[in-house]
Amino acid sequence: MNFLNRDESWELFLKKAFLENTDGKCPQHLEDIGRAIVEKCDGLPLAITVVGGLLVKKRQSVNEWEKVLKRLESHSGRSEILPTLELSYHELPPQLKSCFLCLGFFKEDSMIRVSQLVNMWIAQGLILQEGIEGQEKITMEEIARSCLDELINRNMVQVKKMGTSDRVKSCYVHDLLHELSIKKAKEEISFEILREGNSQSSDNARHRVVYCSAEQSISGNSSTRLRSLFIRGAGLADENIPSYWKSFGRLRVLDFEDFELTNLPDSIRTLTWLRYLGLRNTNIKELPSSLGCLKNLEVLDIAKNKDIEVPNVIWKLAKLRCLYLSKIKCKMPLRIDTLKNLQTLKYIPLHNWLPEHATQLTSVYNLSIDLGENLDIGELCSSLAKMEHLISLHLIGSVYRNIRSLDQLKNLSRLTKLKIDERVAKLPSASNFPPNLSYLKLQYTTREKCYVELNRLEIIGSPLLDSLPEELRFMTNLKELKMETTPQLASKLQGVDSHIISNIPSVELIISDKELTEAILTVAIDFIRGIHKDD
């Protein structure tokens, strides 16, 4: 662990405790107390960061800061960091405390998908939806993301990767904060971890994580009080699973992600309170028909599985909010027209998409469709044009084909994100683009003019593109450009065509060439401006 000296510690503290103070200075009346607080952190960057995040939420008064100092002084053992971090935990509002405790359910140092995290929070009843009469209600996902943002602002969670629209896509937890989360979860919400060689489970456990090695099978550890069960590792589910399934009657979250699970027992029908069922990347081959008995299920994730047999019972899951599919096998298109609460529908194969879904799935705003090898997708574009509530659309392709035009999507006024993994023969004119589109990713696109006012543009898999259109320099909202290109085009963009991208703050050109497949060229805006100055 790296330690900071006194000056470095104070400088870091100022950055974290005075985020809203543009000059980054500590008020004179708080400086002595502030330096005393920093002394208690013993030069540990994490402790300074977390305490700074705590103070940034408090009033800048001597009284408030003295309370923090006294609590730090009350802990014995100056070299112990956990008590310092625990202070920040105790300062969290009740809802954020509950959200923080769930971070211990994930493996140490793991990358946490935000979509998975917020869905688990919602499934466990930690997110309450409140609305003001006469105003549109904020979705529970938005509330959950606000909770995550608050934990990030308090330095309790770190950003791993940002997605579009300035939203966090993945995050992680520092190992010491992960340790704190586990410690407090054991104390406050009856959390337990079962590892290889430690199979002594508690009948009073409400949340359980089971880690299995490749040679180990999960055994019949039952519990009538269990609310969350996470199976981690490379082990196998043994044949006794059906015998203790019934003891999990109050289970809300069941997650087998990355676990070797070939099928679910029919006895899963007994989990009538289940909200979240995670089967991502499990190699599961078949889902039982009894899945349709899970009337309270809100999230079903079977992504990253191959040729999984899915019974035509999903239509019975009326409360389903999120459905993540994959390469599925079914005798007829899945019936999903009854899913009026469905908001996220990912990776649905095109052969399971019916034109009438566009008008039936009135709550879906996040949609991705796997086009497979279907050559005629004109009917699809016509149906998508009716989904005026769409915010994000991703068309996933596996073969080269031409999408004749995107003009049919112009009426999607709420669409902000569009990703297409197919060859687009012609891009729309400015008047025919979705008016609020802010993110566009085209893979295998051909050369055509594009005038749309984007803030981020990615061009991938266009080896025949030999220049960028002049109109690009008039896209005043464009902040980021990322594209695969040839050395020849990269050279032009540093020379004669540099004016086209000179107003874009961030430009990344990835050279795509047989002899230079590993070469990556990042063209910074300062360099481009430097060329102009030399002229």
C-alpha cells in the first residue's frame, strides 16, 4: 500500500473535500481541523479520499467538522483504516447503506455491470419509486442509478467504464471498501459466504454467496429465511438441487452467472417470490416450463448462452421489466405481447420479433435485435418506426448485407443512441435523422454524407473509406470521434484534411492495416492546432 507524505495528503484532501470550490482552497476557519482530520488518515489515499467525500456533503462549519474529527479520534489504533472507512459508511443515508451492503455480494476486484447492480437493488426492494402528482414518475432504474452516482460522489464506489450519455456502464469497489461491505453486511443483514472447505451454513442467513472450485459441487444448504443466493465459481450443480429448492420460498434474487449449470429443475416453480433470475454465461441448455409460474419475476437474464431451449411461457411473466436473451431455440416465435411492463429487451433474435410487437410493447425503451442471417429486414425497420418511446436501439448483425435506408427511423423523437452492425447503403439527410440522436455507431458502413448534430461518432469496419466529408467540420456538437482507418487516411487527417476534425476535442484513429494491425494512432486536437499554427 502506497502512503502519502503530509503535503501530498493535504493536496488530495483539498481535491476531494472541496469539489464545488473552484479555487480548491480550504476556508481559513476550517484549516486547522482539516489538517487534524488528514493526520488521522495516516497518509492512506483511500482513507483521505473517502473522508473527503464525506465532508463534501456536510456544511462547512467548525461544529460539523469537529464531529468528524472526534469520531476519528475515538477509534483506537491509528494504523487501522477500516474504522476510518466505517465512519463514512455510518454517514450514509439509510437507502445508500442498504445499496452499499450489496456490493459485498460481488467477487473482490470484479468488474460490476451497472445494469446488473441496479436490477439487483430493485429486486431486493431497496429502491422506492416516488412520484409527484401530475408529473411523470421517475423510473426505478433512474432512482437506482442516482444512488450509484451518490456512492461514486462519496468515493465509496469507483467508475470502471463510462457509457453513452455520461452514464456509468461498469464500476468496481476498492478491496478495503469491499471488505467493509462484507463486514457490515454480516453484522446488519445476516450475510454469509460459503467457500470450499467451509460449508457450515446458518439457518438464519438472509443473503448467501457460495464460491465453488472446478471440482466442487454446490450441496443442499437450505434456508427458509434466504432472500438472495449467488453461486460463483467454476463448480457444478449437483443432482440434489431439487430436494432443497423448496426451502428457498422467500428468495428474491437467484444468480448463477458464469456457473456451469446445464438446466434448471422443474421445482423452480416453488420460488414464487423470485424477482431476479440470472443465468448469464452458464451453458444452460433448457429452461423448464415451470418458469411460467414465477409471477413476480422482474428480470430474466439468459444472455451469452448458445442454443438454449426456451418454452413459450415467458408471456406469463407479466411483471417482467428486463429480458436478456441469446441464441435460443423454440418451436414458434416466443409470445411476449403481454409484457406491458417490459422496459429492456436485449438480444432478441429477429425470427422472434413480430411486427405487432412494436405497438404491443409500449414500455420498451432499450431494445437490441440479433439480425442473424436474415436478408430481408425491411419489415423490421417499418415496425421499429412505430416505437416512438425508444431511447436506445442496437441492430446486431452477423453477415454483410445492405440496409437500404434509415429514413424510416426519423420519427423516433426520443431515440438518443443508435448502433448498427450492418452495412448501411445510405445515411439519412439531417431532416430524416432522429432529431435527438446523440450517439451513433455504424459498423461496416459505406461512404455517404452525414450532417446530423451528434456529440459522439464511431466509424468501425469501413476499409474503403478514403476521406471524411467536409460537412463534419460543421457538426458543432461533436465532441468525440473514433474510427478505424487506413494509414493513408490518417495521414490526410494530420495534413491536408486536418481542418475537418480541428474542432473536435477528442479524435482517436485506429489504424486498420494488414502490416499495422497492432498500431494505434491517437490524434490529439492540440497537435492538429499546432499544424495550423505552423502554416
